[in-house]
Amino acid sequence: MSDYKASLQDMNFVLHEVFNIADDWARMPELQEMMDADTATAILQEAAKVTEGLIAPNARQADEQGVSYADAKVTTPDGYKEAFRQLAEGGWVGVTASPELGGMGLPKIISAQYEEMMCAADISFSLYPGLTAGAIIALDSHASDELKQQYIPRMASGEWTGTMCLTEPHAGTDLGIIRTKAEPQADGSFAITGTKIFITGGEHDLTDNIIHLVLAKLPDAPAGSKGISLFLVPKVLVNDDGSLGQRNAVSAGSVEHKMGIHGSATCVMNFDGAQGWLVGEPNRGLAAMFTMMNYERLGVGIQGLGAAARSYSTALAYAKDRRQGRGAKATQDPNASADPLIVHGDIRRMLLTMKAFIEGGRAFSSYVGQQLDRAKYAQDASEREAADTLVALLTPIAKAFMTDTGLESTIHGQQILGGHGYVREWGQEQWVRDCRIAQIYEGTNGIQALDLLGRKVAGSRGAMLQPLLNDIQATLQQAGPAWSAESEQLGQAVELVQQLTAKILSRVGDDENIINSLAVEYLHLLGYVIYAYLWLRMALVAEASGSTDTFYAAKVKTARFYFAKILPRIHGLAGAIAAGSESLYAHDEGDF
Amino acid sequence: MSDYKASLQDMNFVLHEVFNIADDWARMPELQEMMDADTATAILQEAAKVTEGLIAPNARQADEQGVSYADAKVTTPDGYKEAFRQLAEGGWVGVTASPELGGMGLPKIISAQYEEMMCAADISFSLYPGLTAGAIIALDSHASDELKQQYIPRMASGEWTGTMCLTEPHAGTDLGIIRTKAEPQADGSFAITGTKIFITGGEHDLTDNIIHLVLAKLPDAPAGSKGISLFLVPKVLVNDDGSLGQRNAVSAGSVEHKMGIHGSATCVMNFDGAQGWLVGEPNRGLAAMFTMMNYERLGVGIQGLGAAARSYSTALAYAKDRRQGRGAKATQDPNASADPLIVHGDIRRMLLTMKAFIEGGRAFSSYVGQQLDRAKYAQDASEREAADTLVALLTPIAKAFMTDTGLESTIHGQQILGGHGYVREWGQEQWVRDCRIAQIYEGTNGIQALDLLGRKVAGSRGAMLQPLLNDIQATLQQAGPAWSAESEQLGQAVELVQQLTAKILSRVGDDENIINSLAVEYLHLLGYVIYAYLWLRMALVAEASGSTDTFYAAKVKTARFYFAKILPRIHGLAGAIAAGSESLYAHDEGDF
């Protein structure tokens, strides 16, 4: 197996040359106070060392060993405990938490790179600090000052971890029908009773305490999603002096045996009158959860990117080393009995498809990260609002498109190794299995698509597309004659999006099924167009750099590849979208 | 987990109503003598019982347990040995072997249905009899009468199994560079020495003997693929009286740990001067192997179909049963807190995509099967030749397209179950893992595409497409006004194929990389067009039937779905094909 190497050069290109973080941050004093661009760059260099040296080496063994469960206790794979300890010691658990609560205060555009490295190194392991960071955000935004002070610093330091307990056996996507109950107690706390499933890191041996954020219903709660509240339920109760007290009435009933992410403990959690505290307003739990959803969903998208990046590095090394057959053009190496795989067109097609998705995805996650930072730190309210709108539009695409292209990429990365990609030894099949979950959890990709087309695009009558279209227009206007073909292609793609959007909007009134039936293809259409925009933007920057580093020439070549070979996929999607909902609803239940 | 149920109604529809096997066989006396249509139907009904009751129940447990290896011995999962014994007893191992050598003499169009059932039941298990059937074909076509009489009856009866030993550690696809040697011995046999990897069923505990077909080089062999010979090497030597003698010098060095097909023993085989016998002419081993390739490759394509069919049955049952959210159109069940998943557009999209690929694939494998039968049994030489040409064209498409759509289908089938699709308990993730290998072995799908576009289409300057285009035209001429939109769509698709083919052919002389660079997209393009043809053909038959059985109405609806939602994908492929090879060869090795 190739060792993992973080793509620092590309990350720095994206951060400094494409998204100009120094300029951007100069307009945001609150951010600038916590972090400057040079420090961020240095932090990423350190992050590369940590993920390459500390996290990545455990991934294969952790997959083989998995987590084990006995007597309500979960044992993580060998090496995880020590790796987590060192990670916490280095301050890498609380990277996004604010400095006054013990975090590093890293802007999202930077932490997005760190998350990519963590996911490329080991998605399973990344979930323990990742969920903790998510829980911190929810608490920071909604919990009382008392709860914040009591819990966040010890989560940000990695002394404790966090979870999110949403799903129940009968209720996955549909949180409106959860049954977990919260009974008010005399001391102002609540007794939480119910069963949650698929709880990532619900129990483990990495830390002494685990802080569960739990969705539950108050006794007088209205039915459906407007009757859900959020509670903080620690595994071990915390005394007033901060010391750990009694064990709370929450425990893991079992762990799931899964296709992948074997090192991640996915638990059934039983709450038997466990003591918990309300976070935020009663019956506003879903809103509190949604605060961190935009962060989390980008994070899950980045899992697809990380898996693809890890797979690419092995596939590329193999394609250069392994000799099979002869190139079509000419024998490359007459002294050997065969040429390296990389001379073959189909191997190049697969490698370049991966490369286009990975570097495009890196630019995309950075684009969303920058908007998240602007939404939080921009001084001008209208800039914050515009960024917020763009984030709302892009988030479901980031989650779904980066994981769908992530799976496609890991499948290519496996295919390049042939039979050696199918055996476990090389690791390529693990990245497929590990990546696959990211299309499912944190809201399935189908749900993301509904959110995009239903709530965002149709919900705004198309208005929410405008900030994105403005950004694309700005890049199109910068493109010189060397990019006239690609500019025209992108311009036509944007027109196609507008036409199809208008067509869908015109049918919403007459056809209740239209959103529902086209959402996934629509999300993919936008995803391919956004990557085309980002590839053109990167190509223009690379060309303007005047650098003789082959990195810049390669960037331009990969941009050309994307326009030639990947963007045309939108025409297949457009056909399916134009066909409407009719053929999906003609079948009666017995016809299937 | 849902129990597996074979799709007998659809198989009978395809065999009797779409492909009219009774009429077809009436023109082929040699076939008719062995088998009539009624008997074939009865055999499939028995096959359904065997695969549903004997094979399918082992699949999940076999995946968990896997094969184990110790001291050069391989133990198969619990239940496999007894299942294989009963299968052999029922005559199901030698289904395609000729009756005079102990087989059932089943025509390929029938055995294709049986193979689908076997693969849906358990791909891992299916490989033991499947490889045996393949070895029988190679021996039947090329071995001396003595070898045939000595080995085939006992393989057809399931007393012994067969393997194919091609791949070596340094040579996967590129068989020209194998190193295994065959030294002639005084008694006319050969001493075989070398190491083979990825040998399916190379060692196991199901039978007392295993007959290996091994590619090796004679001492004076020319370099490359024209210097390869085929040898029969039994695990245990067979005495003249047919009793088992000494153990031969061949043994399993280890078994691979793989992503899936855990119940299949994938072995490293060491030949240490093992005694073998030449099969066919010296240095003509690859040609002998290719005899069975058309059969085997269709069989591997059917693995994709089988996995998809198994996944669909569970996904459909789950979608009808599981309640999440409310349908867009109206609440379906006001008495429950949520509607069944099947009301949701995206769930229907995934189910119908699977259904369209499965029923389209079933028609496709039957279409190829019918052509294989005609190529073998037709009285008229020109009919045999036309069928042979069509088989040569369709085989790489069958192998690659049925496995690519098979993987897509199993991924949909997993996605429909959400998180429950990712945990092992439900089995949906197993069909993904088991299906994945079929895109890799027996020539990767990239190699299939090269065979199609390079050897077949470009090699014949497009002439080999003609029999297929004739078949499509015949169906287009039968389509009435109710199918005018779909006919037009299919007609345009055929034109697109012709235009793109002409364009590629016009560039072959100037661009050595053109075939290499476009082959995969070209294969997919043809695959989608062939499925469209078969869907139109099925729809016309269903409509003409006049039956009130909802099966026929559903067939028509699914055909409409295919044209509305799946066929448009060709426009994405066409764009990538039209873009040529340039963007794939711009990158220097260091640019990746």
C-alpha cells in the first residue's frame, strides 16, 4: 500500500491563488484576529504530518480488526486510543471551536483541508473527532452559557467526545416520528428514555466521557417535526467541581456489523431515564440540529473527497509501476516485456476522471468553506446574507455530489488495479466500502436532492440560484480566447440549468410529483456545472500565474479534460429531467 | 432478508413470447432432439426450486464465514459441500454438457436463465459448478477423445470440478508474458512448473478431484501470445481403470482475502513439475481458451444480472413495508404516521432503474444465448455464421454492460434501505461486494470495451454492427403509432451510433490512441441502445398479447420508463466520444 501524502501544493494553490484567503480575511477583522493566512498554511503543513504519520498507518489494520463489543463496552482497533490521545494533545480535536472555549478557531476553508486529510487517512477514525466538532458547534450556538462552559472546553481539548443521537429503529430520515421521551424533573433536568440506532461513537474506549446530543419529545410536544427538542446527555454525569460522578443511565446495546468504516463504533444506544439537559428552546431541537448540519454535511461530502484522494495515490503509483500490454502509440519501453499501465487510454481515463473529481472537489469544498466563513465573519450584513444563501444552496450539492463522485472515483481506483484491487491487501477495496456510507448517512443523497430542488430552488422560485450564477458569470467574463470553447460550453450549460429550472417551476403547480421525481438528476446537473465553473476558474488562475512549475500546466490540462470528457454528462441528465415525472408514477404497487 | 424467488414469469415471457424458442428450435433438429421447449420450461421450474431452496439460504452465512485455508487445504463454508452434492445428484453441474458425455444438453438460452438463478442465489457458490462447465466446454472442443472420455463425464456429473489457470503474479490481462513452463516427458505428458494466482476453486473440499486447465509455455515456444499452450492437470492423477491414484505436484499456496465472494476459494496455485496433458495443438492454447470465453463472458455478465435481481427483491419488499415521510401527492395511509417508501419519487426511480436493467438484462442474456444456440445448431451455414458474428459483437457488451448496470443496480438496492442497506444483516451490501468482481475478472470491462471497439467494430470497419442494426430495424418496422416517440428515439440513437462509429473509423489511421481512449464510452453507448431495442421489442410483444395479466401492462410501463429516463444517458456518452483522445494524452507522467 502506498503511504498517504496530503496534496499540500494543490491545497495551497486553491487557498491562496484561487480563493485569495489573505485578501478575503483582511475584510473580516474578527477572523483575522484569530488566524492569518501564513499561520493557516503552517497549520496545514502540520496537519499533513499528523494525518500521514499518526492516522493513516492505522487504517488498514483497523478495517481488518474492527471494533468489538462486550458487556456494553466497545473496544476500538489497536492504535486508535494512542492516536486519539496524541491528536488531542496537539489540539487537533477542537480545530473549529472558538479559542475562548479552548479551540483553534480555524476558519472553515482551512478546516475543510484538514478534514480531507483526516478522511483520506482513515474515515473511521476521523468520525470520533469529527462528530465531537459537530456537537461543539450545536452547543456553542444553542446551549446555555453554563452548559457551554461546562462541556465545550473539555470536548475541544479532546478529553471527551460528542455524538448526535437522531435515528430510531422505525425512524431514519423521518425524524418527525421519533418516540424517545424527555420527562421534566424537579431540578430542571430531564429524564430521557428511548432507543437510538446508528449512533457513531456512541460508546468507545478513547475517552472517559461521551457527550450525547439527543433528539427527544417533551410530554406536551406537538406531533411531527415541530415537537422535537434537543438534550445534552453525558455518559458519565459531571459534578459541580468538574470531576466525573455517577454513570448516567445510557448504554450501548450493541454495535452494527457494516460494509465498511469498521473502525467506527456504530452503536445502538439505550436511554433508560438518563439525566439530560435541554439545549436551546423546547420543541426547537430540529432547528438547533440544523445549525450544525451545514457544517456536518460539508464534512460528509469531504469524506467522499478524502476516500477518492487516498485511492488515487495508490492507483497512480500502481499505474506507473505495473507493466501489462503495450501502448497503442508506440512501445514505451522496448527493454521490458510490457509497458506500464499508464500508457493505456482507459487507465488514463480513469485516473483523470479521479483527478478531475478530486481537485474539482477540493476547490468545491473550499468554495463552500469560504462562503461559510463569510456568512459568519463578514462585516457587511448583506455579504453575510448572500454567503448564507449560497451556503444553503451549495450544502446539499456538496454532501451528495462529492460523495457520489467519491464513490465513482474509488471504484475507478479499484478497477485500475484489476484483481489486485479486489483483494484486501492493497486497500483499494476498503476505500470503496468506507466511502459508500457517506452517500447514506447525514441525510441520504436522495434527501439532499429534495432539499436542493424542493426547499431551496423551488422554494425560492429559482432566486437562490442567482448568487451562484453571478459567480459563474464573473469567471466567464475573465476567460480569454484560449478558453473560448470551454466558456461557450459552460455558458450553454448555465442556460440549460436555467431552462430546465424554469420548466420545473412551471410544472410545480400541476404536478405534485415533479420535484420528487427529478431531484437527483437536477442535483447532479448542478454539480457538474459547478465543477466546470471551478475548473475554468482554476485554469485561468493557473494560466495567469506564469509559473513554469508543471503543476500549473497540469492544472490547465486537467481542466481541458473535464470539459471534454466529464461535463458532457449533463446532456444525459437533461434528457431525464425533461422527461418529467410521468414514467415514475405509472406503475401501481403490484407492477414493480 | 427476503427469500430469493426466481423470476419465472418473466423468464417464460422472454423465452416463449419474445424469442419464440419453440419456433426457433424447430429449425434446429440436433437441438430439438436433445430438448423441447416444454421440457426446458419444466427444467427451469425445477431450477428455481433448487436455487431458491438449496443454494440461496447459504449465501449470507457463507459470506460471514468465508473459506478457510490451512496446510494447503481449503474448507468451504458450512452447507456448501452438501449443497454441491445434491446439485450434482440432480444433474445440475453438467447442464450444458452434451448428453453423450453425461450432461443435460441444455441450450444456452435456457442455461442463461439457470445461471441467473444460481448467481442471484449465491455468486460464490455458483462459481464451483460454473467454472466446471467452462472447463468442460474447452475440453469438449479441443481435447483428444481419450482425455474427453476420461474426464468430461466425471466433471459433468459433479464428481470432479474444473478450474482455469491463466493469471500469474506479474501477468493479469497480458497473457503473452506468462512464465509457467511445460517440459515434455518421455510418456507424452508434460511437467508443468509455475505459479498461478486468482484461481477460482483452485482447491476446495467439495469433491475428491479438481481438473485444472493451465496455460503454459513449451520450451521452444515463440514469445508472446502465440507461444502459449493449454494443459490438463488433475489435482489427483487418474489411473487407467478410472480410480484415483497419486496426488499430483500441484497445491494451493494460500487463498485471497477479498472484498466479496467470500465463499469462493480464490487460490494461489503452485505447480511443481505437475504431470499434465496437452489440450489441442501446441502454441494454440489461447485459441482453445477463447472457445469457451464467449460462454464464460456471458456467464460473468449474468453474475451482474443475478446480483441485481437478488438485490431488487429485498429492496422492493422493504420499499413496500418501511414507512418514512409522506408522499408528495397525497397521504397514502392516513391511519399510519408515515407512508411506505414506495410513494417517493426517488425510491421509485431507483426501483425502476433496477427493474429496467434486470428485465432488459434478462432479455439481453437470452438474446445472446439464442445466438449462441443458432451459431452451434442452425442447419444453414450462413445462419450459423451470422449468429457467430452477432455473438462476437455482443459478448464483450454482455460481459461489461450487464456487470456495470449490475453494480449500479445493487448500489440502488442498497441505497433504498438507507442505513439498513449498509449494515450486513440485510444482505444488500453483500450483493454490491459480490457483484463488483464481475467487472474485473474474465477480462476487465475496459478490456471488453477494447475487444468490442478495436477488434470487432474497427477490425471489421463497422461491418460487424450490421446484423445487430438489422435486428433493430426489424423491430422498428413493427412498432405502431403508440410507440412512435420511442421508435423515433431509438432510430435517432442508431443514427448516433452510426455517425460516431464513422467518425472513429475515419480517425483510426491518424490517431493510434483513438480506440483506446473511447472504448468504454462506446461500449456503454451500444449497451444502452441494445437495451432500448430489447425494451421496445418486449413492449410490442406485451401489447400484442392482449392479456389482462398486469405483468403485461407493467412491461409496457417499464419500457416507457426506460426510454424516458435511461436511454437519454447516451447523449452524455456521445459528447465524451466526440471529444476524441486528445485530452487523455496531454498529460505527461509527472502531471498526474
